[in-house]
Amino acid sequence: MIGIALNVPREYQERVTAELWEAATAGIAEDDERLTAFFEDDADRNALLRQFAVWEPELREEQDRDWVAESRDTWQPFAVGDRFWLVPEWRDDAPPAGRIRLTIQPGMACGTGTAPATQLCLSAMEKWLPAGASVFDVGTGSGILAEAARLLGAGTVVACDIDHEAARIARANVSGLAVFSGSVRSVRSACFDAIVANLNAATLGAIAPDLVRIRRPGGLLIVSGFRPSEAAGVAAAAESNPRGTLIDSDWACLLL
């Protein structure tokens, strides 16, 4: 068994964790700004070093142990916002009184619930999403925001992702979710009450006209995945004035 230790700032750990699972890791341990992933002895070490070179990888020999079980032990349920209680899918913990249990799928795709931008979206949705609203989740990843919308009482919930594997994972994670592999350009105009998009500023700027196009008159647009310094540019691209702003750990979320 080999281990590969990576120096990964917390805001990037969710994405890198997904990439490690795609690279067939046997398990992952987190420690502040460091990830350690474990691989079988026959793994292509040079390929792993090249793939994760930006994170200053360090290879080492490890004892044969049940790294999957040990990495799972590092995941504990945790609260997000005022209403959500996020629980890894292999645990059966009940939520505290007044909170909604939201199952997460660590390692399967972007959207484990640990990233500040994801947590901002969850907080914004519980604060601003009307019950019964039709919701479209753009760039759904693991499907966490689509499932959160449904738990909050949304009516129709639809999601998409341009990553075919992410769309497949979201479909498997969230029973009955209408999710397709493709872009927001495929959606007809004025058909959703609320759109949620947790994407970077450049992507949001590029697709902002379509996000506005598919929103019904008077509908909501909840966007995150960018720095506070980028918020004005995101709002300008959507030709909207923010009606609400949330900030956490140098990440921003806007209600437009």
C-alpha cells in the first residue's frame, strides 16, 4: 500500500477529493490543509505524481490496513446553516431537533458539503427559497443542492452537469431526481422559479444570460463559488442588483 500526501488548501479539498476517488484511491484522510490518499501497490506512481503535481505530492510506503474504514471514520455529521444536518451516507445518525437530515456522498463528485461555497448555498436556500418553487440546479455535482431544495419543500427539481459522470452520480445519489448531462443552454426560457448555481466567477459570467433567460419573471437566482471581490462582476453579468449577500471564509453567495 502506498500513500500520497498533498498540500491542499481547504477551499480546494472537495474538488481534489473527487479527483482522488476517480483515480481509484482506497481511502482518504484529511488534516487541515493536507490530504493523504491511499493506493494499492500496483498503482501508477509516476502518473499520480504528475496528476497531482500542483499540490506538492509526497509518496510514502504504508502498512496494509483498511484505509476505507479509517478514512470514513474521519467523517462526522455536522450542521450547516440553521436547518441542515449533513450526514455521510454510511452513517445512520438522526438529526438534532429542528434540523433536516441531508445525506452526503464524500468522494463521489464535487458537493460533499464541506466547501464554504456549498454551505453558503445551503444557507441561502433555507433563507430565501420559497416552498413549492420549481428549482433548477446548474452544475449539480453530487446532487447535494438539488436534494436540499427538495427537502426544503420545493416542487419540481431539475439538475444538470456538463460532466457526464457527475450527472450519473447525482442521478444515483438522489432518488427520482430529474438530472441530465448537458448545459443550461438546453433549457427553455422562463420555466423555473429559482435557479441555484455554485460555480466559479468566470463560468457564471459566461452563462449568466442563460440563467436569467430561464428564470421566470420575479424569480430568484442564487449563485456562489466566487470571492467577495468578484461579486460585483457576477451581478453585472446577470444584469441584476443583489437582493441579499452571504459571506463566509472569503467566499460569497448572492441572491439576484
